[in-house]
Amino acid sequence: MSVSSLDISIKKTDKSRIGEIDPANIQFGKNYSDHMLIAYYENGKWGKPEIMPFHDLSFSPATTFLHYGQAIFEGVKAYKDPQGNPIIFRPYDNWKRMNRSAERMAMPDIPQDIFIDGMRELVNLDRDWVPSGADTSLYIRPFMLAVDEFIGVRPAEKFMFIIITSPAGPYYNKPVSIYVQDKYVRAFPGGIGFTKAAGNYGMSMYPTMQIKKMGYDQILWTDGFEHKYVQEIGTMNVFFVIGDTVITPDVTQDTILEGVTRESVLTLLREKGVKTEERPLSIDEIEEAFHAGKLKEAFGTGTAASIAPIRELTFHDDKMVLPDIEHWEITNWLKQELADIRYGRKKDTHNWVVAV
Ligand SMILES: *Cc1c(COP(=O)(O)O)cnc(C)c1O
């Protein structure tokens, strides 16, 4: 039965693969649920979305996205609430952000009903794939590809919008060690740093490989002019608690991906009366605060990890080791508060949670 008024065709699998999952040992990205959603854009409009069994796709070797990276994606999660029903966290924000990415990448807007209602239908159909163990979730990956069969360089005219989902186990929240990057650049004003474009990830692989070899987990990206102002860690937004103020870089220059988790964290902190600032933050200021004993906590935020505490930060030969995270009041409170809302254990006063 349909959960919305969206005109959608549903073809169900004859044979569920859910038996292949070991609920006690779910590895991220290893298994994909039984169904996927596909919608085509052609002749200036979206066709009727279809939900069908998860399957391989085939493309002409001349297809646009394979050559020119005209491809964008989103990351959303569904959680089981205490009654055992799947709920999706803030999908409207992902929908709006996907359309901001689409505009910048010369791709068409996705209608709300295809994105939201299509996602709800898909999660409802594959509801058994939403795990119920502690800290588990169903990761939802909407993405859009330019699929003209044409190797010439021009914005494409044909697109595919797809949603796949994958059960995710508890995220191992070992505090991360960070290397402050002052050679490679992730984003600059006028670029695509604010979008979830595939190329933002492709370009980060090499610098990340280099710092992993050096023993670090993630890069703290800095601006491309002076390598002075901090941007994000890896693919997460970043927050520093200096004194009693929580500071995160502002998103006004198109260099920062506006995370849904980032926005949720800022909202929760403000409601609790914690002082927050969104502004340019230099590595010098962070170092100074650290050496004055004022850098209390630091963490990354994103849908995958939720809140990732930072254990240490290395800038040139300055290794800044933060206090033991057990005593971090703000980070630990945020983690708990966000989890309680996402799993429907706490009243959703912000209308963040969407039933399927
Ligand atoms: C996806 C992403 C984030 C986190 O966004 P959320 O909406 O919180 O998941 C942060 N930075 C980058 C570069 C990202 O791609």
C-alpha cells in the first residue's frame, strides 16, 4: 500500500536478501536493501519514479557523468523508533540541499514528492532492513547522474535520480586525530565546496591517503589563500569549544558544506543557552586557545558519524592533545540529545523526524 499520493510504480522482489544480514555484525556499505528507486529526467521533465528490485545498471561508455563528474549525492538516515517504526531524520533539509547542489552543477531540480515521498515509500517497503540494535540505522543514499550518451563537453540534458539504502551498524566513535592541511585545498570561494558533488570526494582521496600514511585519521582543511582559516575535517563540519563558546566556521563563502547535523547542533546549543558563533576561525586562534588552556573540546559532525570527538590536532610540529573526552560536557550532551531525537526517544519539538 502506498504511503503517499505520489504516482509511483512498485515492482517487488520475489526473493528478499535480508537473510544475508547478520544483525549483530552490520558492516557499513556492504549490503544494500532489496529495492531501489529510479526516476528519469528527459525532454525537460521528470518521469514517473519506479521502485524495483536492487540491480546493476548499465551505461554507454560515452555517458556524461563517467567522464565529467556531473554527479551529486545526499546522505540521510532512517532509525527505528521505540515502537519499531522507521523514522527519517530531516529529509526535507537534504532535499533542499540536493537542489542547491543540482543548481550549481547545472542539473535539474528534483521535485519534493519524488525525493521525499519516494524515499518514504522505499523505506516503508524495505522497513525490515532498518536495523533495531543500539546505534544502528538505515543509511539512505539519494544521487543524481548526468546520463547523456555524448562525449562532447556541455551540460547534459538527460539525468537519473536514484535512491539506494544500506543498513549501518554502530559507528565506532574512537576520537580522531587530525592533521591540519596547508598544502592541498578542498574548497575556495566561487567553487563547489558547498555542494555534495562527487568530485569533492574524488579530489580528497589523495591528500587523505597521504595523512593516513602519517598516522592521522582526518584532514582539517584550511582556506586556499593563506591556509589560515579552518573549513571542515574530512567530510564533516567542525566545531571548537573555546572557553565557554562553541565556534564553527560560517557558511557565507560557498566553501563549507552546510551539514544537517551542523544545523541541528547549533539549534540544540542555542536552545540550551550555550554561546555559539559562526565566523571565520583561524588556526592561530585555535593554537593560542590551546596553549592558554582554553580549548576545551573539538568535534566533527555528519550524518554518518553523528558527533566525532577530536583527540588531537597537529599543525606543523605543534601537536595539540585535548583533555580526556569523558569530561567533555558539551560534546557528550549533544551526542545523547541528538540520538534521543533521532531514535524517537525524545519529543520532536522541531519537526525534524518524518514517519515513513
Ligand atoms: C555530507 C557532508 C557533511 C555533513 O553533512 P550532514 O548533512 O551533517 O551529513 C559535511 N561536510 C561535507 C564536505 C559533506 O560532504
